[in-house]
Amino acid sequence: MSDMYRAEVPQYGTLLALVDRVNRETLARDPALAARLDRTGECARLSDERHGAIRLGTPQELALIARAFAIMNMVAVGYYDLAAAGIPVHSTAFRPVDEAALRRNPFRVFTSLLRLELIEDPELRAEAAGILDKRQIFTDGLLLLIAKAEREGGLDDADATSFVGELLETFRWHAQATVDEPTYGRLLDAHRLIADIVSFKGPHINHLTPRTIDIDAVQAAMPGEGIVPKEVIEGPPRRNCPVLLRQTSFKALDEAIAFPTGDGGFVKGRHTARFGEVEQRGVALTAKGRALYDALLAEQFKDAGADAFARFPDDWTQLRREGLAFFRYSVIENGDGACNSGAVADTLDAAIAAGQVTADPIIYEDFLPVSAAGIFRSNLGDGAPSPYRANADRTAFEAALGAPVKDEIGLYAALEAASRDQVCRQLGVIA
Ligand code: OOG
Ligand code: NI
């Protein structure tokens, strides 16, 4: 998918090269960080893509894509209501959830579903529904392979390779719209995003996002590479102890497309939808930490000049002691590689203080609705849209999905608890 997207959107290749350069320069400046990433095996895949995004048109498409992702052990985590920010979709992220899979490849797909019921004009709503009902976003080959994987509990190597090739087709860009120019115009007038979702053959990947270890440097260097970044980095400000997720993107490109004229011919048009993004992740926050983050974000929003986030503790020990963030506990190995056993202390805290146990931040693997709305907005090229007068509809989303989305905070809490229990058993201390 990375190769395909680079070929489709050359500026994305420029962004990847920039991110790789910034990451290498950052590592050269910070040997301690380099050593840590080396230890955790992160260096090899440092600048690789960490997420991408697609936008689906119907509940049936969501159900189908969920089955395809399930074959790769990617499940829907989190529910994001974007209607509150004036964007007529709700979303989830398909991602691996177990530790080994995350360590190997934490790639996620931010997946949005159009909320047709938010199109005000009933005629246009019906027309859009009719167009979407007629399309099939999966190849026949993919449908067969999904059925086979479900029947047999997986795919052999050859089938797995075919599966990846067939699924890639779903994400490919089609410069030919499936609707005529007047229809596209009406959809565009309803919302730019609606035109992007309804007018094409399938849910083209609309961005990919490599990981950077210095997002401020990438943001600052974009213009020098001929890339126009969005105005601000989304998420928390730069800190000593990074929390959650910071992200920025380059503005969607103006691309040539063609509309069918109905008599076998085509007319030329333009469309903006596809862009590139970068992300930098920090520690996952507990419900308490997240509530504080959301409150400070709201405060910052009201008064852009304020430094609301200064009130969010920026010290690992404090974040842990105050129960604001999640940590993975482990017993520090002796110099000879053997694990310590037998406690020098009788509580976990004392064992940490004595240097027998480390508490490493658990990385946030999910997304932030306010940030996501900022990314959407900067790439839709219109002014601040007014919020839809509609509530989140998680029930409808989960009905389409065929299962509840997983609760991200619960996943982090379980990881932390498992590591804590393991350490306590190993050392015979109490938590
Ligand atoms: C998704 C925008 C949200 C993120 O990283 O928060 C997103 C889209 O534009 O389809 O990708
Ligand atoms: Ni994104």
C-alpha cells in the first residue's frame, strides 16, 4: 500500500524522505533515545507507516471491511463521533490489540462511515444511497478468499499473498468518477466529504502516516521541501513526557479526475481528497488523565493565548503516581541477563524506587476525535463547517459492524495490570 500510494501521490514520497531524514538527525542528536529504540527493536521500522485512512459509504461496506481486517487480526477499537465537528461520518480504528502483534506492526486503519441520514435534502440522500448500493468495493477474488479464511480459520501463504493483492485493489485510486459532473456538484455542495465518498468506485486510501520522533521538526521543514503543511499540529503541545498523539498533515492535492457524460465520453474535472500525514505518539492516558486532557483542551480552545496544558503534569513519576497514564512494569535484568528475583522491598513502589523494577510508558495506539476533525477539516479545504444537529450514533455503527467496538482504555488497563501482576508474582511484592 505504501508503494502504491507513493506512486499515486508523489508528494507523499517526499514526505517519507523528509520524515526519515528528521528521524535520523534526531537519533544522532539523542544517543539515549537511539539506545532505547534500539533496545525495544523499534529502530528498524522507525519511519514506517503507522496508519492510513479510508471512508466508507454504507453499513454493508463496514461489515465487509471488518471481515477483511479480522483475517489480519485487526479489530475495531474506539468510536469517534465526527458529526459534532461538522463532518458527516463516524469512525473507528482497525488495529492489532495484543502486545506481540503491536510490537511487530502497529499499523492501523482509521475507518469512517458516511452518515447518509445527515444529508438534509431527501432527494439527494436517496440518490446518494442508490449510487452506493450499486457499487461493490471488493473484488470477487477477495470475497472468495474471505469466505475461505473464515471457513478454514486462516489462509496458507499463497492465499495470504493473493488476499493482500486483492485487498489492495479496494484502496486504489480511481481517477474516473462513477457519477456525472452535475451529480458530483450536488454532492459537493452538500459536503465535500460526501462527494469524495459517493462519487468513486471504492474507498481509496486518502492518506498514509509515517511515524516521526520529532514532529515539530517535520512541520518546520515541510515548506522547504515544497510541501504545504496544515497550520497547526493537532494534539497536546511539545512536552518532556509526550502524551497521547500529535499529528500534522500536508494539504490535500488538487487532482485531475474525469466524469462520465453518459454517452461513453468523459469531461475533465478536479478533486481534492488525498494527502499525507505524520504522527508522534506518547503515553496512553487513564480515564482520569484523559478527562484532564479533554478539560484542558476545551480551555485552550476558548482562549488560544492561554497555556492550559501547563497544568498537565510533565514528569513520568508524577503521571504514574497520580494515576494519569498507563505503564508497563518489568523487572530489570541483572548485568548477566538473568532476572532479579527476590525482592529488596515489599511493595511495587519501593521496588521501583530501589531500581529493581522499571515502569515504561504504554504507547497510545488510538486516535483523538478533536484532532481527527482538525485533520479532516484542513483537507476538505472549506471553512469551519457548522456542527450537525445530531448525536453520536454508536448503536447504529456497532450494528453495522456486527459487534461492539473495543474500549481502548480497557485494553491499556489490562496491559498494565498484566505487567503489574507478573512483576508482583516474580518478586513477591504487593502492588
Ligand atoms: C481521516 C482523518 C482522521 C487521523 O489521523 O486522525 C485521521 C480522514 O481524513 O478520512 O486520519
Ligand atoms: Ni490520519
